[in-house]
Amino acid sequence: MAPNSNFLWAVLAIAVYLQPNTSAMPVGKDKRQVAGLPPYVLSYAPKVWLQSQDPYFPSDIGAQLVHTKPEVNFNVVDGAPNPLTLDNLASLNAPGGGSIYLTSVDDITTNPPWLNGVKPDGNGKTNGATSCTVVVNDRGSGNVDAFYFYFYAFNEGNTVFGQEIGDHVGDWEHNMIRFKNGVPQAIWYSQHSYGEAFTYSSVEKQGLRPIVYSAKGSHASYATTGTHDHTIPGLNLPAGPIEDHCDQGTLWDPVANAYFYSFAAASNTFMAYDGTSSTNWLQYLGQWGDQQYPNSDKRQKKIFNIAATAKYTSGPTGPVDKYLNRADVCPPRDNTPCFRYSRFAHAMIANVYFLRLNLFPKLAKDLVSHMSFHGFFWNHTRKMAEKFNDVEDPRHRNKCVGTVELQGPNGQTRAVNLEGLTKADAELAAQFGYKPVFKREFGYLSTFSFAVSISSLFSTVTTSFSTLCTLEAHHQ
């Protein structure tokens, strides 16, 4: 297979853990009800496994205002409401808008108790703390997006070279489930600056309810337990220099104590389902934590004075800034296609890195000329799949795609037939049920595809490499 003249590809790693589908229809009526709220929003509401060593539990949204003061450029906002409440928070938009930072009144290096939040009880409820907000966007024609927002008073960053980076006051995470006629289709897991989308049928569940694994400290939301490297935003690898760690510590049921709202995209307004909960705070445009401390602040530390390694960073924006009317289950991101991983319950995603050939010409030549690289990839993946007896299911055979589609920076697309593999590679592909065709089709194992956008040093490239079939690609 001849490569594009400017790029080469190299697959780094993949581990597949397949899980059977679960029915997408409700069984029985959910005992919890909120007037006017579509019942399926509760029936399919996610449950969250908090990491066992994480000291920072979900926190009361309103209580955050008690422990903070509004600042712009490290100066308290004159004439700001006192006290700040959920009923008057949006009034800060006038004097500062997105430049407002809800700054801790305490020195956070002393770890004041309010940063630790409230540990869920045996039923998964955060007693005395409303730590979740559900926002429902009815898009019409049976299409409904339900956002489940989770709030934490503090985000503890990851440790790199012995130093924490990315600590900040205030932390908003979320899942979004896309429904069609009351049936869940896909779910988004927010992770740091981006995240991942999965088909509903593919994820781990407790009954009908998807399971979320909250990473230690950062609270990034994952569909699988274990270790997740997020050094490059949007790429989830099984190991690396900047890792999140998840396990089954304390099980939290966010909707056991939550606010519930509908969202009207046309007017960008919210309405409380109970008719009494404040909607004012949802319109707040500022940050829910301190502004990143300057280098002159003795609390701030950086590795080799690199800006991206700051120990303390700025707090996040709130739900209104999370693309509540997004076109796809993924939020928009530089025209990157939205990949929905399917039949992919407990997996670490492999990714494709593109390098300019003129930077690494020898590496390019070696990888292109030795097609046994493909044999290693298929052999490793097939063995992992066989471990869980999924490849023996005849439904999964003859459903893959036999082309590599390369789209260059100028938009040109090239489809390359993979029949040019070595004999060993072809045998491995045949054993997996691989059938070369010149069209896109999604089977029960779906499609394994890749999309990488690397700016600055590397040109932007969007690529679909269809082999094993483990995810679906949806363009914005």
C-alpha cells in the first residue's frame, strides 16, 4: 500500500474488551418522578463510580458561592451582590461577564474543608448537597438531548515529574445522552478539554443506567475503569505521562439530589421543571473558580517555567457554556468528525499519529515497507477479542470495511484498497472475518476509525482507517 506523499501513519496500540448489548427499552416505571420531565431522562440517568482514593467528592452548587468572591483581574468586583446566591449570580454578567472569577475566600493551599464536598451515602445520595443539574433540550421530531452536569468544589490535577499540574477551584463535568423517541442512542463523556462519545448499547450499565467512572481528583468522566492517558486532548491511551485513574470506590447517584431544567435553544433560556428552582445562576457567564495565579504568586509552580505545566489553573465555566444545542453528541471541535465508539465497553482506544515524512524519512520508509506491522496489529487485536469469545459470533463476520480513506489538508480524499497486504496479513484478516469492499458499512462490531487534528507542527489531517470495526464516524 503506497502512502500519501506527505504523511505516514503508525498505529500505536489497542486493547479491546467487548460486551454484549443491553435492551434499550425501559422495564417498568421509574419510581422517581419530576413533573413534566420526560420519564426516560431519569430511567437512563448515569450512575458515577467515584475513585476510591479521591478526597474531593461532589459539592453543593449553591454553597460554592458562600466560599467565594467575584473578582476581575484579581480585584473584587465593586457593587457585586452580597451575599451571592443562585438567584442573583447572573447579575455579575453586567460588570464582568466571562471575565468574572469566583475566587476562594480561603487560601486553598490550606485545603479548607468545603473543598472536600459531600461523600454519597449508601444509597448514592449526597445528603444536604445538590451536586447535579439536569438540562433537557427537546430538539423536536423525537430528538432529545439530556445533559447531566456534576459539580465538585475542587479539581486536583495530575502529577507529572512529581508535581501536580492543573489544580483549580470549581469543577464541572458532564454526560449527555441523545434520545430518539425516548430510546437512548449515544452518550458523551466529558474529559478535560474534550471527551469521548459511545453508543448507548456499548457502555457498561446498572440495569438501564449507564456507568461513569470519575477519575481521581480531576473527575474526568470515562466509560471504563483503569488508567487513561490524556496527554493529547481527545486521545485516550492506556498509559502515558499524564494519567487519570479510575476504579469502583463510592457509587454516586447524581439525580438522587439534583436540579431539573428544560432548555430552549431559540431563546437560550432555562425553565425549572418544579417551577421554583432558580434559573438565574444558569445564565452566569463567568468562571466557577479562581483565576490562574501569576508567576509572582508564591503558590504557583511550573515545570521548567512551561505555561502548560502550571500547578494552579483557572476555574471552569458553567453549564451554559457546554454547547447545549450541539449538532452531534460530541461538542464541536475544529470540524473534527464525531466518533461514537460501539461494542466497546471496557477498552483503551488506540490512535493514529501523523508525521511529516521530511521530519522522519527513515522511520517513514521502514514502516511503509514492512507490512508485517499490520500483521502485528491484527494478530494482537484478534487475540484480545477471542479472549472474550466475540469473534466466534457469526453476526460479527463479513461486516468490515476494506479501504483506507485519507483526507489531506486541502480536502482531497483518496481510497486505498487493502488487498495489497502480505499473505500473512491477509490470512489474519480472513480469520477475523475481514472482507475487502469499496464502500463504508457498519457491522455489529461497527467500525474502527481514527481522526486526528494536530495543529502548528503538523498539518491537520482527518483519516478513517477501517479494519476491525469498533466505532462509527459522524461528521458535524
